[in-house]
Amino acid sequence: MAEADKQRIAGVFDRAAPMYEQTGVAFFDPLGAALATHAGLRPGERILDVGCGRGASLIPAAEAVGPSGAAIGIDLAVGMVEATAAEARRRGLAHLHVQVGDAEAPDFPDASFDAVLAGLVLFFLPDAPAAVRAYARLLRPGGRLVISTFTEVSDADKEWFEHFGQALGPYLPPPPEPVPGSPPPPDARLRTRESLVELLAGGGFSDVRFTEKAHRTVFARPEQFWDWLWSAGMRGMMESIPAQDHDDARAALTTLVAERLRSDDGTLGWATTIRLTTARRP
Ligand SMILES: C[S@@+](CC[C@H](N)C(=O)[O-])C[C@H]1O[C@@H](n2cnc3c(N)ncnc32)[C@H](O)[C@@H]1O
């Protein structure tokens, strides 16, 4: 089941890869750059970026460590790996290597990295504790793990998701009955500082530090929201809308965005906060 979940998620991101961060909406690139900056990378360091996507943090990390260092990315979605490799070639980043690999079981020698980065990916892994233990093994003593996750769901988030659910609900199949004992869905995992401390301590990490970073995702036009939802993880849900309902579902979302996401200054935006966490391998 865990393996099937992993492949299902990788399939969604593989199909999303051509559109990922390409719809004119800046989300993963600024947040990935913030993660790389937060890692405090120095020239000559070796870093591994797990679940690297299209290089939102891997590319700035490669620029920070420079040609005397190495930046290696792994992702389970082939489309992400191919797009990142093409971008690295375009930028002449010969010390950036990207390959297909499982963020839960990265296959590299022990103590071979100064830093491991994981941007908005740990909550997708069926066995995050095993992944974190693997990162500790891959880091040299004193090496750091730098991750990003979403923060607690705010009252404003709850209100937005309620309206979102009402707009899209008529076009979605009924949600499956919850199976007792099954893990929470990815978007509900690792949202608290306590859950991260527990995860990281269980992997043998110490010196856990947090910073929260707010981001406003800006939409130039309300119609952009539909494309943006198809371009990343939400695509998994969007694919369950029957094709004959796409026009109506798009119209419902466009109305919702125009009505609910407009600020006083007239721009359309959705506020989110991510948590940047660093931890050290003793
Ligand atoms: C939300 S995206 C984040 C990508 C990138 N870190 C960024 O910040 O743009 C999650 C990424 O994790 C990848 N992913 C999901 N499960 C994975 C796994 N088990 N192993 C490797 N990559 C995985 C997906 O294919 C996707 O590229």
C-alpha cells in the first residue's frame, strides 16, 4: 500500500511536471530559494536535495556551493528529473546532477553530504521516520538537514478551504470513507513544531530550529488559478473531475477566486506560511 501510494504521488507529479511552476504563478521558486538561503550553503559543500522537483531549491543551492561543490537532486517523477537536468544544462551548472530516486531511501554512501534539503516533500512520504534516519546516515557529523513544511491550518485557511470545497464539491466524487488506523492525508501531516521535533529526534538529529515564512501567491487573473491547481500536487484531485465538467468547474473556481481572494489594493492573492526547519547530525 505504501509503495502504491508513493507511485501514485510520483505519477501525479510526473504528469504535472511540464506545467510545474510554469503557469505564471510564483510559488515553489521563491519558497525553494528561501530554503536554499536558509541552509547557509558555502562554496565547496556537497548537498543532496530530496524530492527536488524542477529545482526550486536545487538550482539556487548549486549556485551557492559553486563548481568546487556538488548539488545532487533526486525525485521519483521522471518528468521532474528531465526538466531539472535540462535547466541545469541551460544554465551551465555542470556540478548539478539530478536522477530518479526515492526520497525515502536515497542510495548514496554514508557521510557523503554536508547538507540534505527537503522542500515541501516530507509529508508525501509514507515512512518519513525511515527517510529522516537515512538522511542522518548520509550526512557527515555536524552536517545539517534543512526542510520546509506547511504550518498549522489557520482560521482563514479553514474558511477558504470551506468555500473551495463548496465550489468544487459538485464536480468531485464523494470522498472515500476513512479507514480506521490509516495515516492522515499528506496535507495534514507534519504541520506542528512538535511533530517535526519528534520526527527529527527519532532520526538522531539535534539542535532543531524553526523559522516561519509567509508567502502571498499572486494571481494576475482569476482564470490562472485553474491552471495552477493542475500544475502540482492538487492535480491528483483535479484529475478526478470528469472531463465533461471541466468548463463548469473552472468557471466556479474563477468566480470563487475573483470574489474571495481580492485584496483592498485590487490584487488577487492567497496567503500561506511555510516552516523552515534546520537540524544537525551530532
Ligand atoms: C511539492 S513538490 C516539491 C518539489 C521541490 N522540492 C520544490 O520545492 O519545488 C514534491 C516533489 O516531491 C516528489 N516526490 C514525492 N514523493 C517522492 C518520493 N518518495 N521520492 C522522491 N520524490 C518524491 C514529487 O515528484 C515532487 O517533485
